[in-house]
Amino acid sequence: MKNIYLIFITIFVLLFKALPVFALEAERTNNFLSDVKNYVYKNQLKVKNQTIIKDLTNIKIKILKQINQAPSLYDELQNFAIANRGLSYLFNDMLKDLKEKQKFEILQKHSNNGSNATLIKRSKTSLKYRLTMAEQMFYYFKFTSRFVSAANRFIEESPEILKEYESIKIEFSSIEDIETLKQKGPALCKRCEKLLLNQTGGFHNIERFENVAIIAAAINVRLNSDDWESADSSDLKIRLINRLAELYRLAPHFKHKCLLTIALSNAYLNIGLPHEALSASYSNKNDFYDKLTDNEKADFIWYMANNLALECSPGNERSLKIGIECFYECCRLIDADTGIDENAKANRKAEIYLEATSVLYEKNEKYFEAITELNKIINDDKVYAWIKNNALEKKKALQTFLTLKINVLFSNEFMSGKWKIIDKPYKYIPLLAGQKLKLKVELEQPSESNIQFDSVNWYGEIQTAEQEFELSFSEPGKKRLRVEVELLGKTITRSFAVYVKNKPEGLSDVSFAKKNPIETFKALSKKLIGAQTMVEELEPFKWAAETYKNNGSHNGIQDAARHAYWNCLLTRYFGEDYAKGITDGHEVNTSSELFAEVIMDLHNNEEGRKIAQKHSHDASNNYDCCRNAVINAVRNGYTLYFDDLANSNKDVLLLPTNNK
């Protein structure tokens, strides 16, 4: 019996001693999650001052230290990220680095001990920390007026507007789920729009603008314009962007301009125009960027790099150039930061190089450039081993891609089963309406490789998942197409266009000239038309031959300039109808095998007539106005010529005269 009492006493003492430990563990978890939520909140402030930037750095360091002291908190952070997927991107890098570090240290330890032990899988715990929809939206939409003091307000709001504003905020905060948002969103956004566009109610009050206009734009982001009434959605988006641009021009303070630039860029993102969003930010930053502190610069340039450049689709060289420039500027700002040591700088820059490499260089298939950036990480002694491992794996994958080439090919009825590669996106496939065309995508790879596409999808005018298919178009115009192929875990995109023209019908040039004798007589006297035997004496032929020597008199740049100049002069003196009748009539009886030449000539004829209509001609009777206008058109690529003058035009591609 005495022994039993001793056992109970021992258990009681142990429990008594353990209670503070349990309490301490619960308190530590609560404090940790409080830091995590604080980190989320401050990250969601789109414009951050110097204090907030420092707070974010300190909170991140604190979170990592807590995990280092209590590894079980890693699970808490992982569960929080899983439970709040809309915010998980804030922790992706942190979790990845922790996981890689953990793996690296354990493997290193086992290697040193000669142990073959495997990593222990962590048990999954229940998701206890899911944020409400209102909390997530608050984090997403939170804007403060720290740049606006009472003295800087432009005009005071009327009580009615302030009341309406408060009402919108209250209703918006009460939304707990996406279905409610879909139901209430359109009406709330219309009310926000009414406030934003109210000229007499304080339109220029930046403080109100931060809180109302951004909510309007943010609702548009959430709904992605899918749940708006069709009659209102496009008009709303355009009106909001126009107002944002107007506000930007009127804002007197450089920090207002910074904030409004972000708002304008977000509005472009709302309507699916990331390239315009990036261009707007890049253009506007000249007004305020140099006046920001280094921390504010870092925040804004990271917004451009991470929020805008990464959203841009591949193939736009300007967006790629801006994006890379932003990432390099981020690295420059890291180097200039005196508050962190050289090791921290090296690893932060390594993260940025990986980000730029993964998304911008790879997305645009700049594999050699990507490998150059990865080598900077691999060869830097200050970079952590697990980051180097990531860079080495990525470099190996990219080197594999360098041995592969994805080609889009075409074949028409005159090519006898042969195929030709569309080697540049600005080269157009010429096609007459109703003419059959075949397209296919294939993988060019070393003979010893046997890599297959995971999937092939064509978009644009044609939508199919076939690797090879036949098509035709009944209507003329420039038909945009894009193919996306998946292989080795990557998506590769190829874009191009098919240029479709109707085959010319009706009167030949000779018959049309006879039907219009007065204009024809005058055109003959000006040496704008004539018999085939005297073609070299005609003004268009002589001018083009002299201006574009050795540039392809047949189907080359000289040919393109000649047709545009010919039509400009005929339109100037005799009108568009006569010019079209003569020049397009010249193509009526052309052999069907010369369809590409016909399409090229028809395009350049039309461009020449447009040139004549767009500018005012000299009062004198000379030809200089048309000559100068055609030279500009050729220089700017408005005219087209053959990509291969030595080859048959059966398999030709057309390209703008400012490209080779």
C-alpha cells in the first residue's frame, strides 16, 4: 500500500513539474504563430516604409531562430502555409531553405558518422490555424495613409462620402467566404467606383483613394472579371485605369506617385495585361525612384521584379530586359546595405539569381544566360551548400535542354510533303483563303535521346491537342497561333502568325486601265504605268532600284518598296479605287503556285495606299512626300518581303522589312 502511495506521489510530482513545460510549449507555439501572422500582415502592405522593412527582416530572423531552437515549430509553419494557401507564397522560400538545410545537415551528419540512417518522416498534424476569408482579404487589401499627413490633404470629404466609405469597409470586412464575395462583390465595386469617380466629393483625396480605389481594383482581381455583368465589366476596368492614370499625373508628392504607380500596375494586372503593368511601372519610376530611401527602393523594385515581371508571358524582349534589370537592381541594393554581412548578402543575391533564372531566363528560353547566372552561385564560396545544390541541379537540367530544340513546321499543297521550320516568331506563313496548310511541332534531339512531349496544345485561331494537323481559313487577316508543349516538367511556347489574303478576282490591270481611259492617260504621262517592255523606265521601278540597291529586286526589300511607292503615287494623283484596280489587277492572272508572291504584293500595295491617305502631300508636283513616307514604312517594318530570295516561293515565309 505504501508503494502505491509513493507511485501516486511520484506521478503527481512529475505532472506538476510537466505542467509549466506544457504551458511553456503552448505559449511558445502561440507566440510563434503570432509572429507568423504579423509577418503576413506586414508583407501584405504593398508600400512599405523603412520601419516596416526592418520589422520584416527582424520578424523573419526571429521566426527562423525559434525554429532552430524548437524544430517542431517547422511543422507549425508548414501547417499554417498549407491551411492558408492564398498566403503560402510568403513562406515558400523560407520553408524550402529550412527543408534543404535540414536535409543537408542530417545527410552530412550521417556521412560523417558513416551511418545509413534515413530521414524520419514527420507526422501530419491537423490544420488548426486556418485564417478566415476576412482575415486573408484584410491582409491583401490593407493600405495605410502614412505618406499623407493632415496638412497634405487636398480637400476634406463630405460627411455623406465618409459615411458611405465606412459602410463599404464594414460590409467588405464581413465577407467570410468566396461565394459571399461573388454575390456582394459587383455591387460593392460599383459603389467604390461611384466614390472614385465622384468629381465633387473629393476625387483628389489620396487618403480616401488608397482605401477605396484599391478595394475596387482588388475585388476585380478576386473575381477576375468573370462574375461581372457583361455590360459593366469592360467599361469599369477602362474607367478605373483612366482614373488611376489621371490621379498619377495630378499627384504632387513623389511618394504618392510611387503608391499610385503600384495601383495603376495592379489595375493592368486585373485585366490581364502584365506587360503594360510592367511598362507603366518602369516608365513612371523615373518620377520618384531616386527620391526614395534605399529600403523603399528595394521594396518598389522587388514589386516590379517579383509581382510584375514574373507575370509576363514569354517572348516579349522588352519585358524580359526590364525584369532582368530589376533583379540586378535588387542585387545592387543588397550590396549597398550596410546592415548585413557579406555572407548574408551573397546568399540573398543567390536567391535572387535563382528566381530570375527559374522564371525569366528559362521562360524565355535564354538557357546560356541562365547557366551564366547559376555559375555565379556555384562559384561563390559564401553561398550555403544547399543553395549551391539547387543551382547545380538546375544547371544540369538546363544543359539537358540545350541539346533539345522544339520546332514548329508548316507544309502547303505545293511543297510535296516537305516541311519548313518557322524559325522566327515575326515570320508569317502566307496563305490564300481556302488554301490547305499543315502544321506540326517536333522535338529535335540527339540521336541517343528518346524524350517525348508530355502534352501539346495549340491556341489562338486554332485550338487542338494534335501534334500534327491540317487547316484552312475562309476569311482574310493575320491569324495568331501559339503552341505550348510540356516536357521534362517545363512548358515551352512558340508563337507565330498566318497571313491570309483573298485571291484577287475581277478585271486585270489591262482591262481596268482601258475602262478608265482619262486616269490611265495621265498615269502613262507621269510614267506610273506602262507596257511590260518599258517597266524599267517607270518612276516606281527607277526610284526603288536606286534607293534599295542590292536589296532584292524580285521579292526582296526593293520589291516591297516599289509596290508601296507605286500605290502611294497612284492614290495621290488618281484616288484609292484606281490605284487598287491597277495594282491588284496586276495579280489577277498570276499562277496559283506564285501565291506567296501575290500575297506579298497585295500587302505592300495596300500599305502604299494607306501611306498616301495618312499624310498630306506637298503642294508641289514632286514625289518627295511619298518617297519619304515609304522609306519610313520600310524602316519600321510595315512592308513585307521574302525570307529566302534564292528559294522557290512555294515554301517561303514573309517577314517585315525591318527584320532579317
